Amino acid sequence: MSQRTQPLTLHPTDPGYDDELAGFQTGFVQRPAVVFGAASADDVIAAVRYAAGAGLPVGVQATGHGLPGGSEGGVLITTRRMDGVRVDAEARTVRVQAGVRWAQVVAAARPYGLAPLNGSSPGVGAVSYTLSGGLGILGREFGYAADHVRSLDVVTADGQLRHVTRESEPDLYWALLGAGHGFGVVTELEIGLVPVRTLYGGSLAFDGREVDPPGLLRAYEEWTRTVPDGLTSSFAAVPYPDIPALPPHLRGRYVLSVRVAYTGADGEQVVAPLRELGPVLADSLREMPYAESHTIHSDPPEPHPYYGDSAVLGELEVARVGEVLALVGPDAPGMCVVQVNHLGGALAKPAPNSVPYREGRFLVRLLAVGDRATARTRLDPAFALLAPTTLGRALNFAFGAGDRTEGLYDTETRKRLAALKSQYDPANLFRRNYGPTAAC
């Protein structure tokens, strides 16, 4: 009988410590007292029990995309070694371990004509993305990724591994799906897949110095009122620096684009009005295999420093967002990316989880490349402009906001999460990632 191996543990003076901490976000420094490199649920149990016994806070990192900020001390559990993916084609489900990235899930589901409800970046961790809601490429057709979770295996603060379903533990199931890592370390998810082989998608790009940015945004907002519920889209404004690393057609340009993902057969007709909005800089709209859906947004694959946040809006007041575009546009110091996601459709449908603000019509995301302090001097005034129509913030798009938790949940959701936090994690062990506290 083989003996159980001990989990990898690293301390600040150990070789490999810095490499173990490396992730997509390079703008924040984490210096935990102990890193547990988990390769199994047993390793996670050992890490949680150690932290609880020592009275140390716990954080979790798979890919390092959505870190709340820098930290000192405590325990960090890295899950990148837990990368198992198992598709059940007949049941249309997939089981993913804690370190799996969406590219792996898309590839595993593709041979069966199935697709997960992943986001725009193939390198993002599937579990953390889903626990925080999961606004996907086909969100308006199928809802949030969290809406499709069948079960979760999670290590809670008592050091126990629980198999949680809507039927077995409805309160914990509700809390886990929407509260990030605030209730434990999820070691595996079972998620429903959707029967999608191909889609119509891509982007239309315009030169922001040749067309009026607020005018284009207004036309986009008016167009969203005419589209089918199953069409998911976003508007983006990106001021590209004039550097050799970029393709020539992007260098030094202020690019405005509309991104589209749609499984309907009439995609060309639906997007036709967009092609009339001005001279098109680039047009990548086409029928594509779902495996190419990440090209719709073409998120940067290389690690870099960034800070960002979001605002879920009850209505899109174009004049206000136009002021935001001017404030953080190409003439602003530093590079800021603006993205406006059209919500509604299946995203507005109720579900037995804690993902809030389903009544929102749009999500505005602002991301500044660089350090947190400099970014806030640009982004805080922009979010202040949006405050009159802001319902709250989206957990998946709070990048480096530290311990700022206000607005992540509506009042009733926050109260229920706080009560459940007191029940399942009264010592607030899981407080190094975004998530609720007993006092939230």
C-alpha cells in the first residue's frame, strides 16, 4: 500500500518560492509565510488545517488573474497542479479541478460538439471565474457560468472536504456560487456544457480619431435594443501605444470596437447596421469553430501589471460614459481600457446562487495598465461619473481593489452571505481573496 505524500510547502527563503507565486498579475507582491503547492484535495485539506491551527489567513491562487492586491504573511494555496478535466458527453457535463484553465476545458469538450460557458481569455482559471459568477462569451444566451454548476467539492474552514449540491446543502451551494473563495477552497466543479460547435463572432474596429467615440457608443446602445436575446456583445475603447511590439495597423491608434458572439443563423443581417457606422479599420466577423472564440476579444496572453474595477449599470447614460471615454482616452496619462458589456437576456434570469445585480443592463469595466496608486487617480473619477446609475460592482472584474468590498453585493445578498459566513467560517479564515466577511 503506497503512503500518502506530503504537500509541497515553501517558505520565503526556500528555492522556488518566488516561482511558485508567479501569476498573470505582476503588479502586486504577495509574500505569504507558507505556500502550499497543492496537487490533490488531500493537500488542500492539509493546508487549511495547518492555517486554522496556526490562526493564519488563507488565500488561493490558480492563475493569478484576479488578485485583490499585495499581502504579507498567511498561507497561500496554489492549485495549478490540480489540472484534471473529465467530460461526460452523454450528461453534457465536465468535471474540472481547481487549477484548470478554460483553454483545457474548451479543448476537452470540442470533440463532442459541446462548449463550456467560458470567458474571453483562455488562460483564466475555470474555478475562480465560475465561483465569482462567470460572465461568458455567450452569456446573454445561456446565463452566468455559475448558473450551470451541478456540484462542488470544497474544503471548508473545519478542514473537511464536502461534496455540495443544490439538494444536499442548498445554503452553502448558494453562497459558494457568487462569493468567490470566501467560504472555502473548491477542489473540483461539475459544470454543465452547452451544445455549441460553431458561432458567428468577431469584432468591428473603428479609428477613434476618425469617428466620434460617444456617437459610436450611442449607436451601439441603440443597436443593442434591437438584437435577439441570444446575442452577446460589448463595446471597447483601447488607446494603443506606438511601440514596435504591436501590429502596424494598431500602433498609436485609438481603437473603438464592437465585439459579437451569436449562435443564430442570421448573424450577418443582425450586425449589418454596425457596418454603416463609419469607416471600418478591421473586420473579423465570421462563422468560426467555438475553439476560436477567444479571438473575438484577443485578450493579451502575457503577464503584466494592471488595476481595474467595474460598475453594473441600471441604464447606460451615453453622455456619462462619453465623459468617461474623454477622461481615460488617448490623451490621458497612461493606458486605460474601457469595455461596456451588454447584459440582460439569460443573464437576467433568477438562479439559486448569490450572483447579484441581474437586473443590470450594462457592465462598464475600466482597466489601467500600471501600478495601483497611479491607476486610481485616473479610474476613481471615472467611476464617480457613473455613480448615479450604478447598481454595484462585479466580483470577477475587481482587479487589485484590496479589501474594498462595498458594492460587490446588494443589501439582501450581503446580509445572507454574512450570516452564512458566521456559520461556515466564523474565524474568517478565507480572507485573502475577494469574498464576504461575517461583518459584510
